[in-house]
Amino acid sequence: MVKHQPLQVYERQLCLSCITGIYGCRWKRYQRSHDDTTKWELLWSLILLLTFFLLFVWSYFWWEADNDYNEFNWFLYNRSGEWTDGTVPILATTAAGFTYVSFLMVLALCHVALGQQLNLHWLHKIGVTAALLTTIIGIVSVNQTWGQEWDVVPISLQATGPFLHIGALAAATALSWIVAGQVARAEKTIFQVVVVLLYLSMLLGLYFLPIYITSPCIMDPSSLKPRPEVFGHQGDPMLAPENTLLSFQRALQMNVTGLEADVTISMDGVPFLMRDLTLRRTTDVEKVFPDRERDKASQFNWTDLQQLNAGQWFLKYDPFWTVNKMSLREKNLTAKQSVCSLEQLLRLASFHNSTVVFRLRRPPPEHPCYTTWINDTLQVVQQSGVPQSLVMWTPDDERAQVKSFAPGFIQTSLVKRTPKDLQSSGISRLLLRYNQVNTNDITDYSRNNISLTLYTVNEPWLYSVLWCSGVASVSSEAPHILKKVPYPIWLLRPNEYCLMWVSADLISFAVVIGIFILQKYRMSGMRSYNPEQIMLSAAVRTSSRDINVMKEKLIFSEVRNGGSAEELFEEHGFDSYTNQSISQ
């Protein structure tokens, strides 16, 4: 008997060898198999699929969270006390892991399409396990430390939902080639029915998914409200150090409507701009006052604060990766920035007729200004000469007293409340994080004449969604980016979106039906070719002596490497066939 393995070495299939070799380290033909995949390997295929979907969600989350990268780094700083860009290692590992797992998924689908047995190599199993565990740990960590950021997912789906649906529909349609091939090759009817039902259920779910996709950008363009005003959150901190005069000047150059800042009161009662509780991150306090670097910012007097540099840290850490785009003059100007007082900011805003909103932090109980912090701030506002109509007042403490002292202030709340409660308190404006309201809230506040400002909005896609929702204004760390958004990124009329949805479904359905018919035709043609029957009929027509001679030639040709097996078959009148043993 001559076995089939020696004959297989003459058939070169480089593509198939690479697929099975990379996936399962089966580089030679005799190592490949058309047998059913074992249950153990099926389990690993499910683990690979689970890892792929988890990494897809994780990658999508970080892709849309780019609006809040600076906020994430600030959270890390408050926890560790050291400033680092924590997004870089996360994005690098996420991109590497998703690329690796996606590549394995493609190879697995190729195995299924070619009818090859799935046999994931043990090194890949270790890699998939590491990717799965790392992703789970990352999800749990974000949920514990930055849980509010998960709200960006439903908001981002308002901007990407229609396009994700088209992408998912295209992927499901392409998958029909593999599904149809499996159904056509299967011999058990129950398997064919189950596979078809599962696939059709998924396909129908995608066809009707747009019913549940809602986006404010699916609207009549004629009902689009005016472009939301932009406030410079801490100025324009991407182009200059936050809460410095240079940063606010950069923001005013971008035609912002207002300026937003964080205010702390010094030991001698001078309100100044500082976001952190300490001075370590944004000043050189460790050099000027090395024994006080961990003291709270409110424990310094104004004379001490004026000695600090508030710009060199920006050049050193480059928090927004923008320093390399600055000219030498801009770098020199940045390096000379100092701590800015509230009065300086108010005078700048008054000169440019710009609105100012500031968050006033109350000093600790042991502070000299603990009881007078409101009056101290009001006096500074009065001394600056800024018109009252340009000041958005946010502290809730002693609000009645503030109204009597400065009735022209725009009373603003930092806490979400009902329009009725706000109106009863004489509050006409709200300043909230963008994830604290939905489209219905925005409409409700607008109907009751409550002006809404949402922070922090840096990305055009988020700005576009809020614009379509009817938001009056946003606070941004990137006014220079939002300045380049004169119109929402995309806007579709409801009938246009419906036409796009129905057309995509019909095209997908037609393609799927065509693929199933084509696969059935291909497989039926392959089944009509019966190599065993061809070999048996050839053996009947040939004498046993001729068969023996042919076998000897085949054996010795393997030793001499002379001629191909197909030529020996044809020489004796046989059809070439190398996948079965020849028995006498």
C-alpha cells in the first residue's frame, strides 16, 4: 500500500501554509487537517471571540475619551502627586492588543472558510489570555477611579451610531460567505438549520437596529439653533499654561465669548487663579520654597506667590503635545508667566468686553479669610471695574447678600436642579459637566429660559452633538479647535437617514442571498466530483501488473525526486489524485 502523505509534498499552497502556520504553527501539509475542531479548541475560539469584543469596546472607549485625556491625567496626578501622561501607555497597549487579537480573528475566520481545523498555538493562547486579563483589569480600574467617564459611550454613540451600524452591517454581510460555506458543506440538517437561524437572527437585529438609534443630528437643518458660544476653560491651556494671562489672551484671540477660571484665596485675602490644591504641578515652588512645596496654595500670601514661575512647567511636561509647534518667541514668553490674580483676569475681560465665570474655592477653617471669603472676592470684583453684567457668580454661599451687593451679576449654579428651583432662587444660568444632562434636559432648560453651559468640550464631534441638541454655550480647553467648526460635522434629515438605512438593508439582503446561492452552487459542483469512484473505475480498466509497476515508480520517484506524481498517473492512464491511498 502506498500512503498519501509522500505524494502531498508536491502540492504547494503557500497562502494556506501561512494561515495554518501563523495560527497554529502547522507549516507542512501533512500537519493540516479537515477534521472537526475539538471541543477544547472550540473553547479557545470562544475565548478569542470574547477578547476581541472586549478589546473593541475598550478601544472605542479610549478613542472617544480623547475629549477628556487631560482630565484623566489630572485625576492620576491627584492620586500619585506626580504629573505623567497616563494615556500614552494605555493607548499603546490597547492598540497593540487590539491589532494582535484582530489578526488572530481574521486567521480563525480563514480557517473556517477553508474548512481547516482550528488549532491555536500555545503561544497565541498565552497572548490572548494576557490581552483578556489586561482588558478586564483596565475596565475594572476605570470603573473604580473614573467611573463617570463611561457616560461618554452613549453620548458618542449619538455621533457615531449611524456609521457604526453601517460598518456592522457590512461586516455581517461579508460573514455570510463563511456561514453559507459551512451550511453547504454540512451533512447534518440540524446543524444547517441552527447556523442559518442564528445568522438570520443577527442579521435581522442589525436590519432593525436603527429604530433604536437616536441622535440630535438627525433633524431638519432649518431647526438648527445658533452656534454655541465658547468659553475658554482656564484660557486656552493647550497653547499656553493654564490660568495665566497668556492663556487667556490666546483664548481671546480665538474669539471666545467668555473666560472660565478656578479661584483660590491667599493668606492675605487676594483671590488668585489656581486649579490644584497645591502649587507643585504648575509652579516652581519646589525651587523657590523647597520646605513648603506640599503646602496648600491658600497657605501662601500674594507676595510669595508673585515670586513663583507658572510657565516653565508647561514647557517641561508639554501636557498637550503642543510645545514643538511653538516659536522661540512664544516659548520665551511662556517661560516668563507668573501666577495670575482674579483682578488681572477681570481687567483683561473688561477690556475685551468678555464674560467671566469663576469657581471660587472656600479656604480651610484655619484660614484667616474663612468667614470673609465672599466679601473679599466681591471687593476685588468691584475694584477691577468690570461691568456686573459680565460676571457669572457661582458660589451658593450668601447668594442673597451677593444679589443685594451686585444685582447685575449673572447668577449661576454648579449643581443640576429643576428649572422651577432655579427660577425660585433667581438663578438664570447653569454650568455643568457635559454628561450631566441629556437632550430632554437641554430642551426643558431652554424652554424655561435657563441658559446652559457645558464643560469641558474639546472635540468637534462632541461640540457638534451638543450644538444639534440646542446647548447655548460650552466651556473648552481647545477654543482654537472649536473655532474651526462652523457647522456640525454631519447633519441628516430624518427622511435622508431613513433612505440610507433602508437602502443599506436591501443591499445587504440581496448580497447575502446571492452569496448563499453561489456557495450552494460551488459546493454542489465539488460534491459531484467523486475521486474514489474515479480511482475505482480506473483500477478496473488496468491490469494488476500495470498497477504494481505504477506503484513501484511512485515509490522510487519519491527517492529520486524525478518527475511529479501527476505525470506518473497520466502515463498509465489514471486521473491524478493525491488525497487517497492506492490499494491493490
